[in-house]
Amino acid sequence: MLAALSGTPGTGKSNVSALLQKEGYTIISLNELAINQGFVTGIDTERNSKIIDIDGINDYIDGYYKTDDLIFIEGHASHLLKTADKVIILRCHPNKLKIRLEKKGWNQEKIKENIEAETIDVILCETVELQTEENIFEIDTTNKNNNSVLSSIVEIIKSNFEPTKKYKIGKIDWSEEILNEF
Ligand SMILES: Nc1ncnc2c1ncn2[C@@H]1O[C@H](COP(=O)(O)OP(=O)(O)OP(=O)(O)O)[C@@H](O)[C@H]1O
Ligand SMILES: [Mg+2]
């Protein structure tokens, strides 16, 4: 089973992936896989980020990683993989996300762009285009430390990705922040 672990940059995917790995789960970094297998098709110079051939890497993952075992694919584009069976989206309140991205040393323009994307639910909207609601889970990390985010993900795994009210999509709403100037 393939589970995509996505979320706006700064929501904590890499941090929690390291913890999941320590717990013995298999995690693949979409970015690293794209680099190693030649699915980077260019550089978005404006965003200073890699452009990934998402259909190409989707087919590659579908061919090599689709097994009965649970495998996580981590990255802010992983929800775009059609072959993913489940998608977990990490969320973070825009004010807190700003602090996390500043801590990462990102420039103001990039911070603003990502905060706006988080505010208007870009990743969730893209995910519902590809997945049915019961296969998508949202975790609000705003007031959780990394271990608590880990516990939430383990809870979802242990329940066999059964839909649950707790992580049901659509409960998180940062829309009151839309008019705020970041
Ligand atoms: N739950 C959390 N509580 C507090 N700080 C956090 C939490 N999760 C992540 N952070 C901090 O936010 C920053 C970004 O975290 P991280 O690099 O894991 O995000 P990411 O989602 O992997 O981002 P990217 O998409 O850029 O790889 C780091 O400084 C990290 O320590
Ligand atoms: Mg990361």
C-alpha cells in the first residue's frame, strides 16, 4: 500500500518521516527518488525548486513500489501521485508556518507564497481531484510537536487507514487569514 505524506513546505514532513523511519516504517523521499532516477526535468528558477516529471515518476513508483507492504512517499508533491492509495496531509496555521519557514532561512517572497498556499488549502484541493474523500487524512500540526504528529500517523496506520472523524478532511479552515498581510 502506498501512502503519500504531503503538506506545504514547513509543515514537518521530513521531521516526522525521520521518526517514522526510526519506528521501522519505509519512507521514500519523492525528491531524492526523482533526482536518482532521472525524473527531474528542470529547475523552476523563480521558485528555486526542481520540476519533477510527476507522471513519469508515478509510473516508476507504480512499477517498483506497489506491494502489500506499507510504503510512505514523502514530499510536497507526493499527493499528485495517482498511484497513491492513501494521502496524509500535514497542515499548519499560517502564523506558525511563517515562523517555521523563517527558521528554515527562506526568503520573504518564498515564505509568502507558501503561506498563501497553505491558507487557501492548495494541497487539499489538488488531492481531492485525484482521491476519494475517505482516502485522505488531514493532521493539524500547529500545536503538536513532532512526536505527537508521529502518534497521529501511527494511529491512522494502526486503524488500517479507516476513515475517522478526527482526521477527516475539511475541518481545517485558515480562511480568516486570507486578508492578512504576511
Ligand atoms: N510539529 C512541529 N513543531 C514545531 N516545529 C516543527 C514541527 N514540524 C516541523 N517543524 C519545524 O519546521 C521546519 C520545517 O520542518 P520540515 O523540514 O520537516 O518540513 P517539510 O514539510 O519537510 O518541508 P519541505 O517541504 O521544505 O521539505 C523545521 O525547522 C522543523 O524543525
Ligand atoms: Mg522536507
